[in-house]
Amino acid sequence: MEVDKFVYLESVDYADLNEILISWRRDNPQMGVLALACEAEKDAVPGLQKIFSDLGIPLAGAVFPELVVDGAFKKRGILISLLKRMPAHIVLKGLSKHGNALDSSIEELAGFVTASGQKGRKDTLFLIIDAMIPTIATILDSLYFKLADMVSYMGVNAGSETFQPMPCVFTEKEFTGDALLALILPDHEGASLEHGYIMPEEMITATSTSGNRIINIDWKPAFEVYARMAQSRYGVEVTKENFYQMGVHFPFGIIRADDEVLVRIPVALEEDGSLFCVGEIPENAILTLLAAPESGSTATVDALTDRLKNKYRNFVLTFYCAGRRLHLGAAAENELGALSERLSPARIAGALSLGEIGSSIQGGYPLFHNGTIVCASWDNL
């Protein structure tokens, strides 16, 4: 009988954790663990690190707003996942600013991927990135320029749903922010992701941007244009007072040359009328204002399970965008439950994420998304 690769500990009991790890190691002497912790448990991370360090077991993990366990969101606890042979992994820090330091880190990451691969083996680069880093799209673009389709790409953003800086990625040795954790998943097909947002016909242009900020749209203050479009297209009045509650329901879409739509959820309104989004906005990007999926729609789950056919057996690592849940409210748990039922008897587990990385085709260009559900087989690791 195959061991359960997902163990959820509702309360962080170090004695129980120690017992589980010793049991796993009896049959898996080269094991490691992927650990996902709720933000509410961030103070328990140093204790986790000590247990793993004392046992000599490699650890890779991150802090997320909440966890996903089967068909439910969990506000407390940690999720540990057995990795029978610990994958090659690396932590890179100081990634928030463009310049020589960022270029050197990208070069180091590309070198790590190249050195960790094997000829004839198709691997996946799994990235867990601090959500506060404003250079994620730049990192992905530069990586693909250096590596192309040498690997498949998948990833998520970790951190706090308040979007306040905090340490959020860790190993048994370090716990840090402004960083990314990269793992090489051997013989892995990558992830499938879907968002289900509907693209209208009217397009606008981000005429002035800075990293994650949209300063001007069509040469006018970004919020002025955003509010006008929300009113004219959807009949919704967006003000400075209700912006945070409304922005998640009407995100921007970046229209790519291949007609793929990248969702960018605006999460903050600055005094100058600029909008802060989760993810970079290239200057002169073609944008539209999207309609988020309707509550009760099964379209996203349908599309996702169709893409996952024959790619999993027993375990599916799953990430659900925090912005998507904020939009859907109580219906988000219904959607997650429907996904769990559709993939049954396989188990799904993972976390509530603050941005997602994937591509529309296996081995394709890595893109940074908001509003998606991400699933990846976790059987052969």
C-alpha cells in the first residue's frame, strides 16, 4: 500500500511531527519534505526547522495565507508532503530590484537548473516566490531566454494576504523574505492551470507603468479609466472607498500576442491614482477589464480536469488563488469541493496562493497569472 504523501497537522505538535518523519525515513532514507504552513503558524517555522535539522532531513517550504486540504480551506496548521528522494533545490534572495544583483541571481538559477538536469529526462522547475517581489515576470522572461523548454515551469507566490512583507520561504537552515525557493522535480510533466475569466472586446493601453504599478491608462490616471470602464461595462460604481472590495471582481487582463489572457488583480489604490497589481504590468501592454467567473460556474473545474486526464493517480498538489476566493466568496469552497470530487479517489492538497506560474502548453513559455487554480501530479516524487 502506498504511503499517504499528504499529511495535514491541524495543530503543530512537534512530537507527532517527529514520529511521522522517523516513520517515513525507515523506508525512504534519501527523503525530504515539502512543508506548507498557514500564515497563522508562521511562528512555528523555527521549531519545524530545528526538528528537520536535528534529524538531518532536508526541508523545503513556504508560508501561505491558508492551506488546501481535500475539498476545504484551512486557516490553521501545516501540510507536510513526503518526497521519497529530496529534489535538488536552492534559495535565492534579494530579488526585488532590477540591476546587477538580480541579473546575477537569475544567472545562478539558470546554472542550477542546467546542472541539476539529466540528458533525456524531462524535469519541472517548481518555483515558490515571495509575493512582494515586483520582478517576477522579469525573472521568468530571463529564465526562458536562457533555458527555453529545457524544463516545464510551474510555481506560486507565498506570503501574507495582507501583502505586507514577511519571511515566507524556508529550508531547514533559513527562513527569509524577498526570495524564491526553486526545486527540480525529476521526470515531471509540469502543472495544469485555468482561470475561466471572460475577455470582452474593448481594449486599453497601459501607457505608463512601474513594476507592479499602472500609472496611466491611455495617458490618463489609471484609476480614472478603471472606474469609468467598470461603470460603463458592468454598471458598477468603483470609488476610492470601495476599491479594495471591488477590484477583485473586475481584474485587468493582459492580452498577449497569442490571445492568451493573463489576469492581474488590482489590490491597492495609490494617492496619485495609480493602481498596484499582483504581478508586473509591461509598459504599453494591451489591457482589458475582465469579468470574473460567475458563482456556481463549473467551467474552470471542467477545463482543469480535462487537462489533467491521465496525468495523476493518487495525489494532486493544488493551489487556489486568494483573489479568486475573495471574488467567489462561499462559492470558492464549493468549487474546490467540486474539484476534489472530480479528481477522486486522488487526494488534493496544497495552499491558497497569491499568484501562480504556468504555461498554456507543456514545456511552453512560463507566465505569471492571478485568479487561477493550479494542479500538478504528486505521485512519482
